[in-house]
Amino acid sequence: MWDWDEVDPRSLLGRLCSVPDPRRRQARVYAVPGLIAMLVLAAAAGESSLRGMWLWGVERWETIGDRLGFWDVRRPPALGTVWKVMGKIDLEKLDTVFAEWSCQELDAEDRVVTIDGKTLRGSRREGETALQVVTAAGQDLKRVVAQSQVQKGAWVAAALEVLSGLPLEGKVVTMDAGLLQRSVAQTVVKKGGRISGW
């Protein structure tokens, strides 16, 4: 049987072991860390829908199944299984896991971090405002390492939330002029970083 205790706890798969499984013990044929890791691999390969990610995993099951801890399961999970599990996952915990893992990579490799506010195109629904987020991207890694949703137009508060979880010691931080407020600058400096141009 797969021993999850042997997975490197600093790896993404190892960190996903801390995400609680929402199912009854009898229904746990496919372990949550492996299912999420399959979806992450598919997303990294360019899939953007849950169905597309699932199909990507199904097509590569013989290659990825063993590596994701499913060595004793011959067939990939059904789409309904993946859908039900992901629908019940603790998203705050999952977000924390990704942030911790990304920050570990950021700490090791990136010298420059960009903080940016965006309104996501196509996210507006009838009667609702469009989704707004503040993201932190590592310039050397060329990927988003943290993000926070903007609540009621509070862009600076979202930026402070993003910065609070980042290791900034020795990093150069760049950002939109609209986010460059005293509290944001003080947070960067307090955490050992410096703002580009300062």
C-alpha cells in the first residue's frame, strides 16, 4: 500500500496530505492528495475546466496513476467522483497549501516580486460585480505565488493580505501605483524587502 508518510512534506503532493478528505472512510478509493495533484498537472498542461482536467488525467492514467499514489487502482476515477470530492473540499485550506508551497519556491528562487491588482474579464454575473484580485507573481519563476480577492473595493487591504504571507527578505517588490500606499510600503520594508525605485 502507498505510504503517504514517505512523501516529501515540502513537495506539493506532501503538502496536499494536510487537506481534509470530506468523504466517509469507506468511500476513499482515490486519495484527495492524488486527485488534486492530477488536476494541478492537467491545469499546468493548459486545461482550464474540471472536465478537461479529468480527461487529461484519464488519458495519462497509466503514466501518472502510480506516481500519484494510485498503484492499486487500475482505473481512473469517474468524473462524478472528482466533481463530488472537489465540490466538498475546504477551499481555504487548499488555498493555504498552495500559498505555502508557492512561498517556499519563491523564497528559494525569486529576487523580484510583482504585486498587481486585476479585474477578471468575463467574471461579471448579472446583479454582481466582476471578480477583483490582487496577485503576487515571482518574476524569476514566472508564476503567481499568492492572491487575495478584493472585498468591496478594498484593494490596499487585499495587497496587505497577499504581502503578509510572502517571504520578502532581500526581495525587490514592484507594484501598481494605486497600491503604493504608506501601509503597503511599510509592510514591505518591515519584512526585509525593498520597493523598486525606493
